Amino acid sequence: MKLSQLRHTVNLALLAAGTFGAFAAVTSAQVQTESTTKMGAASKEVTVERAEVVYVSGNDLVVKMDDGEIRHLANVPESTKINVDGKELGVHELKPGMKLQRTIVTTTTPRMITTVQTVTGKVWHVTPPNSVILTLDDGTNQQFSIPKGQKFTVDGQQTDAFGLKKGMTISATKVVEVPETVVAQHRRLTGEMPTPTPPPADTPILIVYAPRAPAPAAAPAAAAAPTEVAAAEPAPTKLPKTGSLTPLIGLLGLISLTLSIGITAVRRFC
């Protein structure tokens, strides 16, 4: 009995993580595919950035980070909103001195996508070790590539592509496991108005008073004030130029007359 006249069922299980080329079909009309996804434990990372608004012009924003770095954010989208004291503000409403805070929550979730492909057909032609052409149930032929080093089980015996013969019925299953990482980010922008600060102590403060009405004329009693001030001043050491010697001369004459009368009375008495 010729080998080509025998019906052999070859069960092929390709457990290859990321091996997409294994038995890759030119068309997949007769290939049954089933995929499952298994999610892993998610991890979160929170990043907080703080900055102060330095300059705003149109959609251009210049901020100063906490570490002193100056960043120029050009063409900030109109859809960007900052929550300031419960109000949603756009970039045009920001003012220099405002404090901004951006909170970024990054969620990383690993997952494993398992794809199982199954095809059943009769070997029509084999080109070892690269490819095999199978006749499918609908009578069409499809070519599949064979992974390097792939082994087949035929009647309990291991063989490679060189052991496949025309007329063998093959049921092949390919299992592909592809690990992936899903990253999602949530951003939140908040801000606060600048706190007014009092000026330094050595800074002069300009105070403007309202103009007052002219003061009424002083009462007559106020005229005596200059006299009181003059009385408080010390007396001059010299007589004023307007003084006269006449009283002094009269006093000296009176003294001389008194002395003359007294001398005459003494002589008569003696």
C-alpha cells in the first residue's frame, strides 16, 4: 500500500509567543480563528507638576516651574481648561502670577492576547522546509508557510516538513500568545489666583488728600499771640538806640546838690 493512499491525521500545535509567521495563510477563508484576552493587575503612577504663569499672549503661555525652569508652551489648544476656584478658565483668561498644577495619573495594565487558529486540509503539495499547500474542505487550495525547525507528529512519530507527503490529511492548530501593555493617562489642570502681598516697609506710600476749604479769618484775640512770643525772648544786653541820657544827668545833679548841702551843714556845726 502506497503512503499517498493512506489517510493520516497530523495534529500540529504551535505554541509560539509572538510567532506570527507560523502557518500564515495567503487567505483565511477556511481558517477558524478564536482570540481571548486575559488582563493582569493594573498599576498607577501619579505625577504632579507645579508652575507659575509668567507671560500670556494669545495661545502662547510661558510658565516657571518649581525647579526654576522656564517653559514656553506654544499654541495651547482652546479646549484646554484650568479649574481655578471652581471656574473653568481658558488660556486667554490666565494672568501672570497665577499658580498652576498639573496632575497626571498613568494607569498601566498588562494583558495577554491568545489567538488560536485551526485549519484542516489534505496535503496537495509540500516544498520542504518552507511551505505546504493544502486542499481545504471547499476544494480550494491555500498555501501556508512552515516555521523554521517545526516538527510534525505523524502516526505518533515526529517528523519535519520533509516527512509530509501528498494526500496526507492534516489538522493544524496554531496558538499565538502576544503580551501587550495598555497605558492610559488622565490629566487634570488646576490653578489659584495670586495672593496679594503688602509692599515692603521701606517703600514710600503716596497718600492723596482731598482739597480743603480755606480757613476762616483769625479772631482778634489771636493778635495777642505775637506779644506773648516776644515776651518769651531774652532781654537785649544793650539799650535800644532810642534811649536818652537826660534822666542820668538829672540824677547826678541831684546827688551833687545833696552832697554840697551836707558839707555846708557840717562846717557850720563844727
